[in-house]
Amino acid sequence: MNFGQSLRRLRRVKGMGIRALAKQIKVDHSYLSRIESGNTQPSEPVIKRLAKVLEYDEAELMMLADRIPPKWRSFIKKAPQETAFLIRESLEEYGDNRTHEESPLSRPANSGEKSLARRKSNRKSPAGVSTNDLIFSAHVGNNDELFPRILSLYVAQGSHVADVTYGKGVFWKNVPKDHYRISGTDIQNGIDCRSLPYESNSLDCVVLDPPYMHTPGGTAHVGHQNYENYYRNNIPANGSNRKYHDAVLDLYFAAGAEALRTLRNHGIFIVKCADEVCANQQRLTHVEIIQEYTRQGFVIEDLFVLMRQNRPGVSRIIKQVHARKNHSYFLVFRKSNGKTRWKGPGELTSRS
């Protein structure tokens, strides 16, 4: 139904002649007649006056006239991506299955019914509150800014969380202390993430953030010496007979197996990692970890990209052959048999 047809029906429901309506909205009746016949599109001021006189939603009339409601324009400019997403979501939900007869404007007014102008549409209304304060998959900033958002999305307050590479507790800087029961351990204090002092199926969440780059020697990657100091990386004593990037993966894989043991069913495993180039070969660490953890028995639920705010320092190079890494990842896994879907952190209150 076009705007003119809708206008004619609304006018008749109100019991108004075309001249009476034209007089109230202060236009010539011939102009209104051309609108109803579809020969003229109304201006926005006219639509506003029509909505007021006919007691009908201004935004709906605007859309019937192929115009964006003025109040919506500022929001669309501020959040164009979210607006497009909501429109696509609505199209997927409602499709094109609404028939002409289903339109509230297309039904004749019965004497026993309320005014059509006051009647609400019977279409399904999306639940929830419209907001632009969403948690997005990419974030520019620091660990302590993104980590609390991930917790709010996946870990219920009151949960027992074991941060097995706690260090100085940087992740928890902006997390209220009374929100979670935190057990912070680290290999520096004698507790290896590959051998945890917790009972099987006892934890709600495990957090893992080991040093995620190998140390090839010399002055390169000086900030990651913890691998050799703490995990005996790059030497036979590491127990795996692996070196460099493969030793990095061995640590993640062993820590993942231990997290799987200690987590209860549907428990959450939050893992920090980053890709690297090793021996001039691109190693997509996050892909390798996802593949192995999936094999172990985890379900990947989310991936967050954390972009650093400043430009990373660059060593002297003769020729660049790979992109310089300026991002890392938070991976979110769930312990599951693969037959259930994630329904939100409320699920963590269940001890099934």
C-alpha cells in the first residue's frame, strides 16, 4: 500500500472529508487529492501535520512516503553499521511474508473496533532495549579495558575464576573485586599452568595468558625471556624436545588440556595469544590453538582482536616480507560435548 492509499484510508477511518482534512493541515484540497492519487509526494512539514491531525505515528507516515524520520537521522549518522545490522536482522526475521491483508492500514474499520489511528500493529516486536553500547569483536586499547567486557559477556558474577598466569594481575585492574572469586596463580610462585592444584570439574572459568613469543636469542624479543627462564623453552629440559614456536604451542596445548580437566561442564576458557613469524614463516598461532583446543573438547565461542594504540617499534630490516603484527587475540572457549549452544553467562549458575 502506497502513501496515498494509506492516507485515504486513515482519513476515512477518522470520518473526515478531503476538504476538511486539507483545511486542518492548511493546504489546498486539490494538493491533498493529488497526494492521495499518488501523483504528488508530500513534504515533511505536511506529513508532520497529517500525523498530528490523524493521530498516527509520524515515523510510520514518513517511511510510507519513502522518507527517513528526522529524529532517526542523527542516530543513523552516529551508528550507521548498527543501523544496517538491525535492518538486515529485521528483514531476516520478518522476510517478505507479510501480505497486503496483514497490514493494519489495509483492514476496514469495524464499528466495534477502536480508532485505526490508535490501534497498534500486531506484528512481532523485537525484544530488548535499543542501545549502541555493545561489545564489539575488535577493540583499540589495552588488556585491562577489553578483558572486563569479555567477562561480562561470558562469565556470571560470583563465578570461581582461576587466572593461571596471573602475574601482576593487569587483566583485573578494572574488574570490581567483589564480582568474582579469583584464584590467581603463576609459575613464578611455583604453580605451573600445566599442572594446577584444582579438582577436576571444579572451576567456572580459566584465564591463560603466557608469554606467547619464543626467544631466538641475542637481543630480539628481550621482553619474552620468561619463556626460557620459567618454561625452559628452547632447551631439551622443556620436556617436549621442541623449540621456538613449536615450544610455544606445546605450552598452550598442555595448559589447555589442564584447563579442560579443571573446568566444569560449560565452563569458560579465556586465552590470550598472538601470531608470529618464526624462521621467516608465518605462524597463525590463534588458528593453531583453535584447532587443537577443538580437538581436545572445547567449543570456540568468540574471538576478540585487540589493537595496540601506538605504532610498534620496528627493528632494522633490509626487506620486509611479512606484515608487522600490531594486534593480539582473546579467544573464548567453552567446555562442551558439542551438543549444546551457548545461551549467555546465566548458564554458569548451573552445576550440571
